[in-house]
Amino acid sequence: MVETLFRLGLALAIGFLIGLERGWQERTAVEGTRLAGIRTFGLIGLLGGLWTLLASDLGIILLGFAFLAFSATLIAGHILSIREHHDVGITTVVAGLITFALGALSVKGQTVIAASAGVVTTVLLSLKPVLHRWIKKLEPIELNAILKLLLISVVILPVLPNKGFGPWNALNPYEIWWMVVLVAGLSFIGYFAIKIAGEERGTLFTSLFGGLVSSTVITLNFARLIREHKHTNILTAGVLVATGTMFPRILLIIAVINPHLLLPLSLPFALMAATAYWSAFWFWKNKKGQDTSEPIIVDNPFRLSTALKFGLLLSIIIFFSTAFRTWFGDAGLYLLSSVSGLADVDAITLSVSRMTIGTLLINVAAIAIFLAASVNTLVKGFIFLFIAGLKNSYPLILSIIIILIIGGLSLLVIF
């Protein structure tokens, strides 16, 4: 009896919660013109619970008929509301149907699911202005990018074979494509963080999220801006922030693929990121009124061709990682990691992290990933030097050297 009363109480509470949001949204409406308010939604939740209680004795088919009857009642009320107020929105009708269903779930004993779904429903209902604002900002190319990401993750990924092919069974299509989806997802997060927050929030803020997309792109753009506008300190700080963001990005990838690698790499990469951020803070504090309102150029967050190219690059690196280690031992893997870091650090990170699940030792993998990240960081310094010139670049290069020394010393301490 107590358990039944608790479940009915939860059904009522869920209805009150959803009704509170609906009532607040329509708080300016004249009394009696709303389709449903806080009391009605509370009663809808309780109604779903009571019908479920009856159906447990009289047959579950009764609950289906009750839901159909309730749906017809809501629809009839909505039609009358349209005739009177010309408001064709069906959000409140759908919310009422969900409330009935959640009340039924509560009495069926699915209390955690019902409560969680009730909170999520209320949050979604309250986010209408925010979601509509995001949709207005969404451009066709970004919508296409989202759909393509869903295509490669929801449609293509599940049908790929999850087994090794080729020499040493080095190439697993499912694992390779899953890693492509992971990197594309991280780039999406960075891109839309910039999109939602707005570039006007500042160079450093944008660099932080731009580093999730591509710290190399940030470096290229800021080097060009320094050459053209001479805002040296603030843009150097931006490059350091983007560079520092690369290290937690690598740790995040490692955590997803093989968390055991976090232990030897967390300290070096944390210190390197902290040094980059501290250096950026120093340059920012000494910017002497410098600033730039010119936007950072962040490319389309996803292209299918880009994903295919990255998948091909990843496959090649995975194959040669296995081959070099088989032919030349650990030294071959270190050489490949260093060369790979010239162009891309994600592919070799994914490849080596995957190899540690098999026969590769953790310390060998950690050194290989560290080498790739260090070379990639050094390459950014040379890119900056080539575009911005020596006079504008030596502070950044000095900071990069310090970052690499601190990271190297910390790795030596661990090993």
C-alpha cells in the first residue's frame, strides 16, 4: 500500500513539475483560456497512474484504451483552442500525453525512468527561446555537417565489420571508423562552442575552443594577423591557449580508447598545458591595449571527404605503426610517431592507444605519443616563424621550448 501511494505521489509530482513550466510559459494568459496549467498537468500525471493501477487488475489493454480516450480529449480541446486563439502549436498537447505516460510508468514501478524523463521533458520545454535562437544561427552548411556526422556514426559505423584485416590483422574497419567519429565529434564541440558563445567573447576564449577544432588553424590565422596588424602579445597568447588545449584533447582521446595510458601521460601533458596557459596569461597581461576584432577563420565543422581522408590517414598510420614495430622494434615506432607529428597528432595517438590494448607496452606507447605531440607543437612554432617573422615569433618559440623541456623532464621523472 505504501509503495503504491509513493508511486501515485511521484506521478502527481511529475505532472506538477511539467505543469509548473507550462503554467509559467502561459502565465500572462487569461484564466480559462489555457489548454492546461499546473493543476491540470498534476491531474494528468495522477490519471495515468490511476489507470495503470486499474489496468493491473483488469488487463493492460484497458490502459491503451484509456490513453486513446485521453488523447482524443486533448485533441478536441486543442481544436477548440485553435478556433478561439488561432494558436496551432501542439507542444502543450504533446506534453500532456507525455505526462500521462510518465504517470503510468511511475505506477508500473519504473520510477527512476519516469522521474528522469519528467525532468528532461521540463528542461526541454523551458529551453524554447534558447533552442530557437540556436536554430536561427544555424547555417545550411552546419546543418548538413550535423547530418553527415549522424550518417557516419549512426548509419555507417554499426554495419562495419569488427575484425582485423590485412597483414598482422592490423586494420579493423569498425575501430578505425569509430575513431574517425570520435575526432569529428571533438571538432564539432569546439566549432559550436565558438558558434554559440560568439567570437566577440575574446581572442583567448575563442582560442580555447578553437584548439579543439585545430590548434594549427589557430596558429596559421593568428600568425597572419600578427603580420598584418602587429597585435603581437594578444595573438601570441591565443596561439599558446590553442596549443595548450591540444594536450587535454589528447588525454581525452586516450581516456576513450585506453584509460591505462592516462597514468604516464597525465603529468607531462598537464604540466605542458599549464605552462602554455600560464605563458598565455603573461602575454595577455602585457598586451598593452592590443586587441583584435578580426574573426578567427574556423572551417566547416565536418566534410565527408575530410572524414574519408582522415580515415585513410589513420589506416595508413595504424598499418605502419604495426609494421615498424614488427620490423624495427620500439625505435621504429618512435620514428613513425615523430614523422606523423609533423602533420597530425590525432591519428598517431589513436593508433598507438589502440595498440596498447594488445601487445604494446604502456611506457613505449606513452613515449611515442609524447614525441608526436612535441613534434606537432614544435611545428606550430616554425609555422608561426615562417608567417609572422622572427621579430614577432621569438617570444612564442621561447615559450614552446620551455613547454617541451618541462614536458620532457616530467616524462623522465615518471620513467
